[in-house]
Amino acid sequence: MPSAEAVPRAAGPGPAERKRLLAGLGQPPVEAARFLLGKVLVRRASRAALAARIVETEAYLGEEDPAAHAYGGRRTRRTEPLWGPPGTVYVYFIYGMHHCLNVSVDREGLPGCVLVRAAEPLGRLPAGSLRGPGRLCRALRLDTSDSGRHLFDPASRLTLREGPPPRRIGVSVRVGIRQAADRPLRFFDVDSPEVS
């Protein structure tokens, strides 16, 4: 796990880093889900930033994916961020108790996204506090008010930074879904103890 010294500051990435991150987010969901592994989420806070290295993701393929919120072209006020430019944040509330963080990927107008399932805490976050999408949002204090913001908007509470990529990437079916449950669209850092 990266050391506390590796925790990025709350400032967003510089122009070159932002360009590389946007290029990765501009890929189709499967490639973007793999790309996001090892990247660092930074939650800006009034005192000090909270940071976490992404170790588990799931790809959602948009209008053709029965498990996706955009399946069949369902476009609502809640799901509108999915059609936004790559890097648009989509947070939804599920089971009346958990928030889930997604990032729109691919080209603007195509509703592909990546669910961030788990991350390794950096700095002052305790171990295990980001294992699973609900815990991740709770630890980073993310909710539906973050939905529709862009990761690289200076006013956004959440940004993305580069981080150490995983040495090995595992692949499995997605977790906790009924539709298209047999598709191998979950990606994770095999060596991370923080995978859900």
C-alpha cells in the first residue's frame, strides 16, 4: 500500500496529468475500468484532503447493458451525469442506505460508466474503511449532491490523481446484480487486501 507521504494534496492534477487522466477516462467502459485501478481519489475537505487508491472497479456498458442504469436509453434527471463528458461523477443512493460512486467514461453522449467498488486508504483513513462501494462513499463523505460534478472542476469536492498501477489485475463477474450477472466486468488489484 502507498505510504502516507504519497497522499496527494487537495489540488487537482496539473495540465499534463489531467490530459493523461482524461485520455484514460475517454476509453470504453472495460478499458476505463482497468485504467482506473491504481488511480487516487482525493476528497477535498476543509482541514485536510482524504485520499484513497482505487483497487476495485466494475464496468457498465450503457444502453446495451441490462445491469446499467442507462439500459435501453433510460435517461432521467438522476442518471443524466452518465451522458456527460468523461470524468463526470454519478452518485446514486441504493437500498435506502448506501451511496455508490460512478464515473462516466467513453465519449460524451455515450452513457458508459465505471463503479468504484473499493480503494486502499491513504493517510488518515483507517484500513477497511473503503472496502465496498457503500463504505467508500461513507468514508469519503460522498453523496448525491456530488453527482453531476466533474472530477477536474475546481469546485468539485472530488478529484482524481495518478497513482501506482497494480502489478496484477484480476477479473470476475460483477457483484450483487441480477441482470447480465455472468459478464466478466469486475476488475481488481489482486495484491490488495482492500478488495471487497
